[in-house]
Amino acid sequence: MALWTDSLGLPDSAFIVLRDLIHERTGLFYDNGKSDLLTDKLSPLVVERGFKSFLDYYYLLKYDPGASDDWRRVIDALSVQETYFWREIDQVHALVDVLVPRHFSNPGAATMRIWSAACATGEEPLSIAMALDEKGWFNRAPIEIRASDASAGAIAKARSGLYRERSFRSLPCELRARYFSQKSGSWQVDPDLQARVRWSVANLAVDSDAAAFSTVDVIFCRNVFIYFSRESTGKVVQRFHRRMATPGYMFVGASESLLRLTDDFDFQEIGSAFVYVKR
């Protein structure tokens, strides 16, 4: 990898234009101190394409109308798929124990729609589905769960429903026994639970992609904005606010904050979690 990077080279000028193009198309932002990280992730793709410089690769991504497959590879290479079942579970409990009962307390309430907006390999939406199933909500009320990620590779893994031990480090053993079965050294999710989630590829930096999903009651967009610029985060949050229901509820990661970015949401403690509530 280092040999590839050294032979290709990434002068400051090329890094800036490539970084800015990736930022524009994906929301991901690599500041000047992260050029090595960017080159490490993209070097194999440049070499595979037969190019001798990152600048050549930039011109392909920027100007070639047939570069959609290349962009899919870029997003797969840059996507962070570090996740696991039952992560930051207090937020899921707030949904299941407070928000869902509140929604269906009104006679004739419409279907509750939940979107996991950057689901990586699927552990988050499946955790939501497990928690809802444990409380019997699927037998009592109409609930729809949609899950998306910009990485087609991550969504392919989510659709396969196969997970390794690392994904289960926080999931109670009894839930793994109930909802998964061993298969070829991995764990296969129960087909009925898998069917509760509708999987799609969607890039949050593309307005038309977000528009197809964001007319929902609840959005989980956790541990995404830490990789976005302030500008990209603001655009995505604004799109969410414009289209989601009122009241609408948005969960972000515990290390993320929108308090200095927008005043379109109230920051409330619901159950044992903090939630951004659409005004």
C-alpha cells in the first residue's frame, strides 16, 4: 500500500480537489491532516483503474459520465462499517418504550415509520426490530422500518443477514439464541426478523436519495456526522427537518451534537436518552 501511494503521489493541489469532490458527492470530509488516510483507502482503486496519478482518477470521477461504478467503489472504500447489535441501546428503548406507545395512543393512528439512515451492515435496524418484537409491537400496530446506507457493499452484507461474533459483543445471549442461528462459522438472522426491514442504497448527500426516505416519524442517523463537515451536516439535517413528520424524532450518536448547528429541533430527554424533536 505504501509503495502504491509513493509511486502515485498526491501533491497538495491534487489532494484538495479530490478531497473537495468527495466532500461534495458524499458529505465525507478529509481535512489536510488526513491525506494519508485518503490515499490509503483510494490507492487500490487508482491502481486497479490503471492510472498513474490521483489527479487522473480525479478527472475520471469528476467528468466521466460513466463513472457511477467507480463512485460506488469509492463509497465502499471510504465507508466506516464499525457497528454492532444493541449499540447505544438507551435510544432504542426510548423509541420502543415511549415514542411508539405515544404514537399509537391516538385512536386510528397511522403507520409509524422509522428510518435507519446510515445503517452500515444492518445491526442498528435489526436491533430496533428485535426490541419492537420483544415488546410485541409488530402484532399490535403497523410499524415500518426502512434502512439505507451509501455503501452498496454494506447493504449487500445487511441483506445477506450473516454476522460474525464481533457484531454480538453487546447483544444479550438470549436474544442471539432467539433471533439467530449458526451457519458456517457465522450467525444467520431469523428470516421473519429480516423481513421487518426494507433495505436500500441511499446517499445522504444527494437530496433525491434523502427525499425518498425522510418523510418518516423517527430517524436514526447515528455516528455519521462525525465524518461529515459542518456544512454537510447542516444540509442533511435541514433536509430531514423539511420532510419528516411533526412531531418528528431524530437520534444521533452519543458523541455528536447539533446544538450549535440548528435551532429547528428541541433537545429533549425521553426515557433515558436524548432526542432531537422537530418543532
